Amino acid sequence: MSVHTPDIKRVTTHTIQEMKNRGEKISCLTAYDYSMAGIVDAAGVELILVGDSASNVMAGHETTLPITIDQMIYHATSVVRAVKRALVVVDLPFGSYQGNSREALNSAIRIMKESGAHAVKLEGGLEIKDSIIRILSAGVPVMGHLGLTPQSIYKFGTYTVRAKQETEADKLIEDAKMLEDVGCFSVVLEKIPAKLTKKVSESISIPTVGIGAGPHADGQILVLHDLLGINKEFKPRFLRRYADLNGVMTDAISNYIKDVKGKSFPNEQESY
């Protein structure tokens, strides 16, 4: 059953900001295909991220780095077709915006024009400021992403909690304020200490969305396949599983195989 407020039609960046202003938490999930996106949207989340995590959960890659902009547009287009209410944000993939603001703008425009998405998300702070400004100048809404930034995994060398040291924490706060100043509508905070999330959320007026960042963010996001228990290998501390679809699906498929081999499927009622 949907739990969203019935008088809200299309969720916009303005909607997200109003939610922070009145202290209402923002619910966000990933989606990568038409069928799942339709379910997520109907359930009532405010924001759907077409994440570059599709590289992991949809394509089986070890990191998010291999996914291309063409593949992101494919996933985003599938999601947008299904979504009637939620704000759809699409990750700019690795290599499509770092170090070249003109390429960043072209990447963002391609995603918006070809997929019909509502906003894009970029990982990083001051080092990608020029790219963010250029994208915003074209009227494309931008969501930031600080803390653990998976596209930089080979730089970090680990998926452990970021910004535990004062120097890195101070930079993260500075980067968050910069993202607000240049015009980002929101920022994801990934895998940072809960106290730092609280400090950032209170230091900026735009909404923060946490993943592995404690309860003080203005919203929360999880990867859909993790939440549903489809992906059973990924077991971080921050993940709460709300279902065991891996088990449900395995049982259903096993029963189907059993019925086919036992010649009980299809029966007379299932035949023409």
C-alpha cells in the first residue's frame, strides 16, 4: 500500500526542499528497470536514483567504474517510463565528468534529453566544482555525493568509513557548503560517522540523504536489491533487509522445475 501524501503529484526538487524545511524525512531507493521502478514509485518513495550501482547489481562488475553513459541512459530510460510520481535522479558514470567541465555538461544533457530524467548526481567536492557549475548553468538540477565515493575506490583502496579524521571531516563540511553555494539541490552522504552527518545536515539548508551515515540525514537511501534480500553477499552494518526475495525466488523456481519434471505443469486448466 502506498503511504505517500495523496495531494502530492509529481515530486520535484522543490518538494524535497520543503520536506527538509518541515522536518519530514525523505525516502529514496535505487531502481534500474521498468518493472521494479513501477513498484518502487507506487509504494511512495520521493526519490528514485538510477545509480551506477547498476554496474554491480545488474551487470555483475566488482566496482561501479565499468558502466558507460550509454548503459546509464538505457537504465534511466527504462525507469522513467515507469515512474509517475517520484523524482528520478541519474548518476553520471565514471569518466563522464571528472576533469572536463564541457564533457560533464554534454554528459548531463545527454542523460536529461535521452532518458527524460529529472536530475543528475555527481561524486566529489571542490575538485569537480567547475563541472557542477557548468551543468547547473544549463538548468540541469544536480545532486552532490560526499564521503565514500565508490567511483574513487581505487584511490581510497577500501570501502571503510570515511571522514573519521578531523582533516577529512572538515573538508567534507567545506565541500557540502560549496555544493549548496553553487546551487545543488541535495547531497548524498555515504558511509561517514553519524555525528558528522548531523553537523553537515545542520550546517547547510539543502537536504542531505544518507547511506551508512546514521539517522541524522534528512533522508535515507538504499540499493533496492540489498533491501529486498536479492543480493545476499552484501552485508554491511548499515543495511537493513526488509525481505528475503532470494529465498522466495529460489523456492519458486525450484518448485517450477519440480512441476515441469514431474509433468504436473501445465495441467488441463493451464492448457488451451
